[in-house]
Amino acid sequence: MISYEPLWATLKTKNISQYQLIHKYKISAGQLSRLRSNANVSTHTLDVLCTILDCRLEDIAVFIKDS
């Protein structure tokens, strides 16, 4: 399973709010909802977030192996 838990910490570290992602960077509220629920998102969305946050993929997503 992919978890986007690191994204929320990275946003805080970079001082970027979800409001800014929606209104300044044009990330849809639907995409943020999908990220909050660890649902599928496109690699394009991940690429855009890495660009906005100037970070690596590991800073926004982590793979969690099922036990």
C-alpha cells in the first residue's frame, strides 16, 4: 500500500498549506482528498507535488508492505 503520510509533514516543513495547493498551485481538492485517503493518484500528480515542494518522492509517499 502507498501512504501519503509524509506529504503532510513535508507541507508543514515547507510552510505550504492545502489552501495554497488548491488556489496558488491549482491542485484540485479532489486530488487532495484522494491523497488524504491514500487512494490512487497519477504519477503526474506526484511529479507536480515534488516540483512544487522541491522534494523527492520519498518526501511525499511511502510504500507500506502488508503483513
